[in-house]
Amino acid sequence: MTRLDAAVSEVFETMLERSCDPMEGEVDTVEGRIVARIQFTGAVDGECLLYASQATASVTAEALLGTPSEPHDPMVDDAIGELCNMIAGGWKSKLASPDSNCNISTPAVTREGLEGYQAKFGTKFSRNYSFQGNVFGVVLAF
């Protein structure tokens, strides 16, 4: 969990110039969420999911891109996908060899939420994070 927390914190401080803190509690899988998924293959097989409400996704996109974003703007999907990509890459970079010898996919983004989502992997970490009162979740499964 500390690798994930460090990766999220570094991405937010570096790319969004925002402080982002982990929260205690279970991951909320409410409908109407934007979900980005990155898959790992190689020494580690798994996935990283990042999900957020439409409002949080818009605020995140605005912080990342520097321009105002409407909730249904396609740039919001791109920003959430890129954020997931940076967090997954940051987590992977903290792995020791040989686990670090894995590839990560391009992000797949959906607006269908996590309804019916089942992790296909045995180990799963999930955590909510908050920046400026905006909450999003990250799931790592491998």
C-alpha cells in the first residue's frame, strides 16, 4: 500500500501541483463513475483501476490540463486515463527486479462505473484518496 500511496502522491504533486492524501475506508463503487484501467503483463500480471465521479474527474482534468473541463468533455476521459497511466507507471517503477519487468497497457476508459466488476487476480489493494475535497479511488489487483 505504501508504494501505491507514494505513486499517487508523487503524480499529484508533480503533474497537478496538488496535495493528495489517502483516506481510510472501503472503496465505493457507485454507478455513474468514470473508470480507467491499465493492465500489467509479464513478471507481474494484474491491473490498476482509477475511478472518480464525473465532478471529480472534471476537476482533475482541469488541474492536469490547465483548462476548464465540462463533465462530459472527451478530454476528461483522456485526463483520467493519463492519470491512471502515471499512477500505474509510478507504482511499477517502485517494484524491485524481477517484478519490475512487466509491461503496462494503454488506458481503457469507460463511463459505466464498476457495477459488476470482479477482480480476476488474487491480491487486491483498494484505497480512496482526497485532494481539495475531491475523492477518487484506486484498485491494484495482481
